[in-house]
Amino acid sequence: MLPLVFIELLSSEVLPMVMQGIGLALVTILIPVVLFIFSHEKESLFEWDKIVILDKVIEVKSLMISIGFIFFPLLFWGMNNYLIKIIAIILFITGLGYVVKILINSYKWIKTIEIPDERKRNNFRNKLRNDYLGEIKNLEEKERVWSLTWRKEIKSVLDERNLIKKFIINIDALIRDDKLDSLAKYLTNFNEFANKRSFYDWVIFADFFPKLLEWQFTMFQKSKGENEKKRPLSFFEIERDLSSLMEKFIIIGLRKGTSYLLFEKLREHLGDKEEKYLNYLFIRSNICRAFFENISNSPEGFAIWEHYFPDDWKITKETYENENNLISKIWLRQFLHWFQSRFLENKKDFDKDLDEVSRELFPTTEPILWAKILTFLTRPWINDDRMKSLVEQPTNFGKRSRMLLFSCDSMDEVERKSEKIRIEETNNTIELTLLLFGRLFSKEILEKYIKELSELKCEENSKEDLRKKDFLNIFQQILSHQK
């Protein structure tokens, strides 16, 4: 039996009015709070924060049910049945609890102060965001949310790190499940707004760049043994976006102080990968070209060449003759392609990029001599214009020798050591020239070069005449090294 006091309470005509009043009061408070949340700090929210507010803060579905729990049972209060009234009170309290919970969530959301670069990763807003991202099951909804995410610049690097980690997990899942259409859309949306991302951040770089390499390798494996014509369009879109992102990471690594990570992660990834994959990665992703065209503007240029760029990737006689060293040969081929394209641009001004790359990528050569030999190789082969263009057009790179650092007791010793190094570099340059381009510098061909150049008429002591004599001397030096 029910206690007498409780029976009197259930029989009271005031109770339903009090319950209704409390319910109306809470709903009345809730409405402006909800409106305030949606209007407060619009610019600082992710575009999909509104969805998070609806699903996680206001919990629209739960809100509608809780309002029903508060008011609907009161319709049956007039029935003279204590069981129904007890059920009505239980439902009312349950509904009331949900509304109070929503008000508390709203208060926490509003109270969470988010200052760019000073946010705590686990603040209330981020917790709800993470919960929402982790609970999305529908691929189209996920794609839409990520698309909205990347459209805006994210002011907090901590937030961006967290989002990048979750995005990586999503990409891994799409690759694992072979959902290429969705993967292509994800990467396209991300790549389209990649200029808004904080790739310079060490954590983001260290997380994303190795994954980018891993995805490249996975796509290479998927392409093996397949007929290229039978691949879906999405496959090529994925390759395009991965290559574009790779190029962006190369440039960011050089310009923003993450070059150590760039080369460390790249070298770790390459390991003992097969030659086909090395060509696939370096050529399709424009790694070499992006490096060549941005290294001279890197604030870490000296450290990169001296410490970060692997010595066995540079081109020397030893690295070229090492049959197992595939990467240095790729860098050589890519350099020659790039160098030829620079020549076709017909640039007459000093080429700072070409000057640095030709000097540092070939560390044992004498830079001025090496630049002249490379310049000769690009001159036209037709209409007997080669020697004429060689003396008429000056070299636009290779203007200085290497800086020499050593201690000596006298100027005579300085001169002796400098001369010894110069001779050694000259010999190295000629040996490398014969090793790489021996077919173009055979004894017979060199004698032909010397004959053609000697017959060229130039005004005595003019710039053209001085270049003519300079190249005659170069050809003679190379000829003297012929066995």
C-alpha cells in the first residue's frame, strides 16, 4: 500500500500545475540558450559544429522525447488511477532530467573558452567533436563533414593535430576496404584546401608525411599487374592528389624548418624498396623537381646539404658505380631532365636554383668547370651552331668555387693546399664527366670539338674569344684523361 502522504500528493490538484510550470520554465530557459549557442562566436566554430551542437549538446532526439515525457503524461492525470499517475511522475522526472542535462551541456559548451593555440585538447567542445567524428558511420556524411572541416583555416594547431590523426584513420580504413571512390573524394577535398593546413608543425608533419608515403606505396602495389586502361578514374585521381600532397610536403619541409623530418622519414620509407617503386615515387610525385626549385630559398640550405640530404643520394663516381645505389641514379636522371628544361626556358639571368643544385648534388666536382661542361651538353647539335652558341652565350650558373676551410701557418701553405684541392676537384669533374657522358667525349669526338672550335672566328680578346679559349682548354684537359 502507498503511504498516506504520497496518496494525498497524487490526489492533489496543484501537483500537475506545478509539474507543468516547472516543465514550461525549463523549456523557456532552454530556447534562448539554444539560440545563443548558435549565434555565439560563429567565426570560431567548425562549420560542422552546428551538427555537434544538435547531436551532442542539445541532443534533439532526446530533447523531443524528454519534452514528451514532461507534458504528455499530464494529459492522463485526470484518470483516477494511482499507477498511471506514478508512471506519469517517473516519466516527468526522466524528461526533466534530460532537459537539465541539456542545459548543463549547453552551459559547458558556452563556458568553454577557446583561444587559438592555447586550447586544451580535451576541453568539453573537443570531447564532443571527437565523439561525433568517431560515431559517424555513413560514408557520405563523413565525407561532407571532412569537406566542411578542411574549408576553413583551423586557428588552433592542437585541434588540427587531433583532426589530422582522425583523418588518417579514416583514410587507412578506406584503403583497407578498397573504397577508391570515397578515398578519391576525401583526398581531393583535403588537397583542395591544403594551403590552409599547418604542415609546418612538427607533430603534423611527422604524423602525415610517413602516412602519405605509405599510401603511395599501397597505390603502387594495387597498380601492379593491372591493366592501366581497366583502372577506375578514381584510381588516377587518388594518384594525382597523393602526388600533389607529396610535392607540397617537400616544399613545406624545405621552407618551414622540417627538412630533418622530411629526409629522415623519406629515407626510412625507402629502405629496400624495389626499383620500380622508387621510380614510381620520385617521378610521379615530382619530389626531385620540387626539391631542385626550392632548396636555394630554404633557410636550412647548408644543414640540408651537409647533414640531412643523404650522402649516398648525391652523385659522385663512387655512388654512380655502386650498382645497388638506385636512388642516386634517379636523382641524376631527374636532374638532367630538370636542367634541360631550365635551358629550354632560355634564361639569361643568373640561375640561383641551378647554381646551388649543380654544386651541391655533385659534391666532388669543381663547380665552375662542371657548369661549363653541363652548359656545353645543352647546346644545339644541328646546323653546326653548337660551338657558335657556346662562345656567344655565357653560362648563367656556376659562378663561384667551393668555400675552402682549413688552418695553415702561412699564406704559402694556404696557396699550396688550395691548389691541391682545385686540381683534385678538376680531376674529379673530368672523371665524372667521362663516366656519365663518355660516349659524347670519346677521343675522336673531342678532337672534332677542338677542330670545330679552333676554326671559329672571334675578335681577339673579346668575350667570345675568351670563352673559346676557355672551352678549348677544357676539351684538352678531358682529352688528356683519355686512356
